[in-house]
Amino acid sequence: MQFLPVFKFFTLAGIAYAGYALLVFVMQRQVIYPGRAIQVSGHPPAGIVPIAVVTTTGRSEAWFMPPLKRIRGEQRPLVIFFHGNGEVIDYLPEQVEGFRELGMGVLLVEYPGFGRSTGDPTESSITETAVAAYDAALQQEEVDPGRIVLFGRSLGGGAACALATRRPSAALILQSTFTSTRPFARGFLVPGFLIRDLFDNGTVVAAYRQPILLLHGSSDTIIPPEHSRELRRLAPHARLVEFPCGHNDFPPDVREFYRIIADFLKESGIVVQL
């Protein structure tokens, strides 16, 4: 007769777990995209060219930072920069000046629903925005279409990898990013198939034949360095550099960070010694 109470307990537990899993499924994008709550105001700083990126899901924003000391008519490399999930492009201009000092232009791409951009962030909408921003950037006379570098930080690694499968690029740089979002389901005690925005970076990296630079903090607890180590295993030609830091304090030494990037880009034939 003890069977019925036990059966009832497991039935109620199963119902409770199913309800929890449903809640995680419905609310996961609020967790994945917290930066959409950041309020912004004003216009881009002086010297930045705003670019409207129009897609089927809305109107996003990108900021083009022209290369420094460019000779009229000269085309320079461009880095297309995708930020993390807790940022907006307003935070980035000072952070990316190191690329401009290497003689590159920079395109900062905002995600749908972030900052002044309309729409909702999803893997599909972010990918479409990335492709449209890339196409718009190639209309800038300063950009050399044969020297496009894709840079993704954290969540931005997903955007960079998605773009890498849809448009040509000369190199891929991934900072503190993941193999895919599926492993993070374990932290919420739900199966991976419930993840709606997968961002399967591992598959992209394994097939990418251009130079790859992987950067990660060895003490990162938000996206553990094992993710970049696995990406390195999937792409033996990639270079992995680990820094003695976590996720949000990366990089510990900005000059060393840009020295490593400069060496990588020079070895890849993308930038030359200025």
C-alpha cells in the first residue's frame, strides 16, 4: 500500500520539474540577452559614422570607425566587432582603439533590441543583422573587402561565427567564447535540446580554413576556458592564448592583448608594420 504515496510523490515531482523546464524554455532569452535592458542616449562620439542596418526583423545600428592616418583612395583592413551580452556599442569606442592604431577600420555592430536598435535578439535576428552590417561596411570606400577580420567577444563569438559561414573573411578572433550554448543548460538542470539559440561555434570553427586566434581567461567561471580549449582541438590550425584572469576582468594587460593580436594579424598578412 506504500506504492500509491510514492507514486504520487514522483508524479508531483515530475509535474513540478516539467513546469520549471517550461519556465526556463520561455524565459531563457531574458537570461541570454540582459544587455537589452541597458538604457542609452545621445549620438555617437565625434569621428564615428553611424550606419543604419535594416533587416526583416527591424532596424539596427552600427558604428563605423575609419582607420587612422589613411591616404586618400587607400583601402585598409576592417575588424567587425561583436560585443558580449551585457554590453552595448556605446561602451566600445575606447576599447577598440588598438585596432585603429594597427591601421584598421572598426565596425561596431549592435544587436536587435539592444541600445537604439529595434526588434528582439535571437540567433536568427542577430545573424541577419551581422550579415546586413557586413554588406553595409563593404560600401565604405576605406574598406578592403579582402581583409575583413571577424571579432567576437563572449556572446559575440556566436555572431562572428554565424557571419563566418555566410560571408568571406580573412581571419577570425574569438575572445572568451563558447563551443555552443547547449552546455550551459546543465547549470539550469534542463536538457540541452531546450536551448533555443544554439550558436554552434564548434561546428563553424572546425570548418573554418582561415587563421583563427582564440583568447580566454584561465580563471573564467562564466564561460570556462575548456570551451576555447575544445575549439582549439576542433581547429588544430588555431592559436590559443590564455590570460591569467576571469571573464569580466579580461584582458589584464591591454597592451599585451593588442601585441598578441598585432602579431597574429601580421603573421596572417592582414596588417603590415606601420
